[in-house]
Amino acid sequence: MTTVPNSYWPAGKRCAVLISVLFSDGRDAVAQAPDLPQRSKSFSVWQYGALRGVDRLLQTFADFTIPASWFVPGLVAQQHMQLIRDIVAANQQIASLGWDFEAYTTLDAATTHTLLTQSKSTLEQVSGHAVQGFRLPSGRWPRRFDMALQSAGFAWSASLNGDDMPYSHHSGLVEIPVHSELDDRPYFQFNFTPAFPPGHSRLPAYDAVLSNWLLEFAAYRRYGGCFVLQLHPEWMGTPGRNQLLRDFLHEITRHDDVWLANGDAIAAWHAAHAQPLPATHPLNVYEVYRQERGRHDA
């Protein structure tokens, strides 16, 4: 069993916490159902994020002094410039969620580079700040996609699973792993009959979600990991769910041994303190798997 020394994080800190927000303004849903904008009632569920959710999350983060990272598609930044500037004015960080919720496994290298650089430059122009972080908007992680991100000027990603500590790709790109149990989407996206997406479960009790997240946080703090909560303004910006979030933040901020940091800070810390990945790490296991089967394609 691998243990993580408490000293990995800044002095006196047992674990790291990254609060992330995925603000896609419904582009994720439109990618699955292109006719959704023509169905006003259904589409209004996603529009709630820009209307109420962003402001409510910003106020919550200000009340608890949370340095969150906001992942935004470049197209959404163009459409909601003032909201992006409001996020930055609240001392929050902007990162990329692609251009328009594209699946990069369907794109060639030239198109991939164009969309990555277009997203990054648009976000930087609107926000007035450098953008270093990236979140895969949809689909699978293409082979050697870390090199494409580096080529486009990104320093870190929060896209893959496979660990509960940051790690470095072979290219040097830092990965801050995420997990679905710490994402509000599996709990709260269901809104329709029939379910959208198909097969999605009913809405859970809020106290059950809070209990899940608090149990996860306690375990990450115990083992010295990097806890990454993933929120969406359209889900967690509603009054009751925002109260759930406030109850959660009240609990984690009462600990003085928890490092609340944005993605840039966590990635920079890891880059300065990283150790070589063990042979048993999923990233190395995958490479060995491919080599054993003679798959040396790019």
C-alpha cells in the first residue's frame, strides 16, 4: 500500500482541496441533443446557471474565501463576457473547457491544436489573465493528448481519474485527478421524463449527498490526498443545493490543516515536488499494456 506523507503539501497541511466549477451554459447538453435550444422548457434548466447559479456560487465562495477554478468553453466566454469578468473580479481562476464541448478523439491533430489555442486565447482576452488549466469537455482522452495540451500552452489538466494525488504525464503536463462521486452531475442532472441522459437515476436526498462528500473529504484528509469537488452552476446554484454546498464548505474550512487552493497553485506545487511515477501507476501500466500488444502508433 502506498502512503502519502503529510509533508508533501505545504507546511502544516495534511491534504489539498480544489473546488472546481464547470460553467458550460448548456453546451454539454446541446452536444448530446442538438435540438435542445428549440425546446425552451428543457433548455431553461441549463440556462439557470448563467441567470442565477454563477452569481450565487460567487457569493458563496466569497463568504468562505474559496479560491475556486472555473472551467469555461471559449465559446461560452465569448457569449458571457461580463460573467467571466465578474468571476475574475471575485479572485477566481479561469481555465479551459475546450471550445464548444467537442470530443477530441473525433478530431485530427491540426483541428485539435486550432481549437485548443482558440479556447485559450479567447479566455485570456476576456479574463485578462493567463490560462494554464484544462478540463476535457467530453469523450475519451486521446493518446498523447498531454503533448497536444502542452503544445497549445497548457500546464495542467483536471480530466483523468486513476489516482487521488496529482501526477505528471511523461511530457511533464500535470494531471489533477477527478472522480465522479465528487461531481454534482451524477446526483442532480435528472430533470426529465424520460430521463435525460437515458437511464439516469432519480434525484437523491440532499443530506445523503452531503454525507457522501463529507465522508470522502474525511478520507482524503486522513490519507493526505487531493480532494477535487466538481460543481455546475445550473445544479449547485439553486437555493437548496447552494445551502448543501455552504454546509459542506463550513465543515472543510474549520480545519486549519487543509490547503484550499486553485488548480494553478496545486499544479505548480506538484511540478516542484513531484517524484517519478512508480511502475504500478495506471499511466505506466497502460503504456506497458500497449507495448506488450505491439501497439506503437502515435
